[in-house]
Amino acid sequence: MTRDEIVAAIGKNADAIKGKGVSKLALLGSRAGEDYGANSEIDILIEIEPDISFSLLNLIDVEHIIEDATGLQAQATVRRSMSPGFVPHSADDIVEIF
């Protein structure tokens, strides 16, 4: 599945994902670029609505929505829980979806 196909599939499910409390979602890692393998997972970076109670179950629900939409394994990370030292290698390493 290409990056554009992943972005389109996730975009079609944006309302369901936002319904879990996600305010912003970006694709990052190998699937955001062109250096992925056939078994590469989808790495997702999300931001949460500030007044929403967001749990591990919500995070898993978001991953399942993406997996069902794309047929690929998804790994979601909440931006506020990322290491402060993490910086994508280039602008091509992150694709804002919403």
C-alpha cells in the first residue's frame, strides 16, 4: 500500500478516529517516505483533545481503526509521550493527515 493510499484510507476514517479523542494525526517513519518493506507497519503520531480522557484502550481503538482501513499493522504514539529528543530525520519523515 502506497503512502497516498494509506493517507486516503485513514482520511476516510477520520471521523471515527476523532471520535476517540484524536485532534491531529500524522504518518511518520518508513511509510511516510518511500523506504518501506512489504511488511512495514504504519507509524502514527497523534495529538489528543485537551479535555478528553484518553486511555490505552482509546489508543488501541485508533490502531484497530487504521489496521482495518489499511490491512497493515499500526503503531500509534501520543505526541506528548514522545521523547523530547525525537526529531524526524527530514520533512519527508512526517505526513500530516488531519
